[in-house]
Amino acid sequence: MGELRVRFAPSPTGYLHIGGARTALFNYFFAKHSGGRFVLRIEDTDVERTIEDSADRMMESLKWLGLEWDEGPVVGGPAGPYQQSQRQELYQKYAQTLMDKGLAYKCYCTPEELEAEREQARLAKKAPRYSGRCRNLTQDPIRKFEEEGRRWAIRFRTPDEGYTVVDDLIRGEVSFANEEIADFIIMKSDGLPTYNFACVIDDWLMGITHVLRADEHISNTPRQMMLYRALMAPMPKFAHVPMILAPDRSKLSKRHGAQTVEEFRDKGYLPEAIVNYLALLGWTPPDATQELMSLEEMVELFDLSRVSSTAAVYDVKKLSWMNGQYIKQLDPEELMERLIPFIESAGLSTREHLAERKDWFREAVITMQERARTLEEMAENMAFYFRPPESYDEKGVKKHFAQPEVAGLLEKCVEVLSRMPEWTLEACDRAYTDLAQREGISRGKLIHPTRLALSGITFGPGLFDIMYVLGKDETISRLNTAIGFIKDNFE
Ligand code: GLU
């Protein structure tokens, strides 16, 4: 058996969405699992829908996810070029071959004529399909059309009878009646190929053995199979990956939040987490309880027979949870590096400044690591390390500041903390335990208002971690500010 070859073939009409990323991922897994090759092809023949830097950004996203392609744009390869806009001659050549064999023909129908046909079908409540009007044109009308200077497209002559059966590796057999499939256009009147034709020519010439793509293309597959037969090209195997639905089982759209890999990156999701999460949308590893897996592990375990044939439901909470797990596992140095852009864009500090206070930054990051779900959220939640709170959480104020004894208690905290000879986490902890005992109150009565005073919020790392990272002077200064605030408002 020859080498296994798969491809990911995005149309550069926007960003790389999570659906596309998952299709790319399954292709990547499938290729790497068998030592095959993962090809990237850019399907940019639809000039009107193509967006200028889209292909570059999609490639950027793929690389960021760790899905490097073995052949394709930038890296090249023996079956290039890998951009459809650079393969025009090939499509023209094979369209001509089909015409020479009588398997394709010129269609002179004008857009108005075709629209009238569709309208008729609508009125008759039938599915609109091409009537086959130009199928058997004789020389006379052809000459007439040519003289009129009519533009023509090339249509493929589809079989009239029988069935085309897609033997799908995920969905099993899916059968299509040939009479339902009208002669379809393979080359448009502007000389550009349609998707179905360019896709077949390329998959064939690029030696693709397995076509793994989104479910929405299944109705294209019988058309493509007809073309393979007509071209006498070896047929690849097909696998259609089920859709990803929103939590309410509707089609995923903007209103369901972030959709593109770039958006997830900008929100502080780690590529490892996205890859892991997307893999589990539709694929189940042999040990179904296993959730956290590296790219290498997934490559090792991946098997198409364990890809579900039903739609997967996307759940951002699960993704965030998983992202948190990956953040937790990161080496602090690595986490610091990845966090810096988010600290910068939150306006909290700069790379240079953080480099000068590296040890301090490491301590601060470590206190946040356990609970963080995304890097963006982590940066926002650690703002208090960089500047004193500008305000105090309202509910927190009612609960922890608004009682008559609080200012006095915080003054006592300041007193004991000021006297501490060395500023360690344990010493701060002990000082609070002793003070609570002396006052005959629970530690919480000291801890909650102190936390609010230091951070302005009611959640976050352990209080003594915060104190330690802020340092003695800053801790005392913030406590004094809070004491002033409480006296102004509640005494
Ligand atoms: N360019 C098509 C798309 O982005 C590719 C479909 C295929 O994989 O055949 O949907």
C-alpha cells in the first residue's frame, strides 16, 4: 500500500473557525497516526469571496495550534503549487479532456434563462435543477450562440440513472439517486473552475488517499465521485466529520461568543487546550474517561472508527475548564512568558518592567496559577498586584466593611503587621491567628476585610500569598487607605 495522504483545504474567505480547526486537526491526527502526510491546500478560486490576508492568517492560526503541514504553501512539496489560483491550466486541461470524451459540454444558457428555469421549478414546487437544455445542442444553435458572442460555461454530464453510493468511513453508506443530480458546471463562464471540479483535480493530482472534511460537503461527494469515474482517476476514501452545534443545538454563530482561533488566542486560551478540547468534540479516546491529552498522545490514540457520526455540542465552559487545567500544568517561567502580552494589553505593566522584577512577577503568577481559566482573565484578576484598588467591590463593602468594629480591627492588623521583623507568608498567617485569638473572633473577621482592602475584590489567591507578594509597606499602606475609607463612610 502507498503512503496515506490527507489534506486540509480551506477557502480563504475569513478566519480559521473552530469547525475548520477541528477538521484540520482530525486530518493531522489521521495522517500522523499512520506516518502519512498532511497537505495544506488553499482553495481560492472564488475570487469574489476571497479575502486578501485570509490565507496567511489561517496558516498563522494552524501554526499557532501546532498543526504544521508537510506539504503546502510556504513549505512547498512535489505536488504543488498548493494554491488553486496558481493551477488554472490544470483545470482547463482536464475540462477539455472531459469535453473531448463527450463527458462535458459547453452550456450557453444566460443567467436570465437559468433564473427563469428555477422560477418555473419553484412554481411547480419542484427542486430547481438544470433542465439539460444545452446537453445535446446541434451545430446550428451552437453557431448561432457563438455568433451572438454568448459566454459559455462547461457542464459535466451526470449519469441519468442508478445511484451513487458514498461509502463514508464515519457515516457508513449514504446513497444518492443520480437522476437527482443535474448536469453541473465545472468551469464557469469566467474560465474559473467550480469547487467540485477543482477539488477533484487537485485531490487526484496531489495523490490524496483520504478526504476528511465537514459534513456539509456530503452532498458534493457524489458529484465528485462521478468526476473521478469520468476522469478514470483512483477514488480516495471519504469521511465526513459531523457538525459542531451550539449548546442549544442551533448552528454555531457569532452570538455564541468566540468562533475563530484568533479570538480564542486573544482571549488567552492556550493552543494545547484548544486542540485537546476540539479533538474531544466528536472523537472519543479508547479510555473514554481520559480527557487531558497532548497532541502526541492524541496522534497515538486517534482512530476514525471512534469519531461519532452525530453532531457534537460545543460548550465553552468545558473549554475554559480545560484551559485552566493546562494553565495549572505550565511551568511558571513559561506561563509568565505567555502572560506578558495580556498584562501589557491590560495596561498593567510592560515587558521591560517585568523583566526587572522577574522574581516578584514569578511569585505573583504562582499565586494566580491554580484558579486561572484564561490568560486574559488571569491578567485582569491580578491587576491589584500592580496598583492599589481604585474602588472596593460593593457587595464586599456591605459584608466586610460596613460594621462598626471593622476599622478598629484593621488598625490592630496594621499594628501587628508593622511590628513583624520578617515578612514571610507563614509569619503573616501566624500574626492573624494570634490576633484573632486575642480578640476572641474567627480569623475570617480579619481575613475578609483585609482581602477587600488589599485587592478591592472578594476572591483571588490566598490572603497571605497576596500579602507576601505585595510586601510589607504596600500591605500596610493599603490597609490604612481602607481604614480611612471605612471611617469616612461608616463611622
Ligand atoms: N474549500 C472547502 C471548504 O473550505 C473545502 C471542502 C473540502 O475539504 O473538500 O469548505
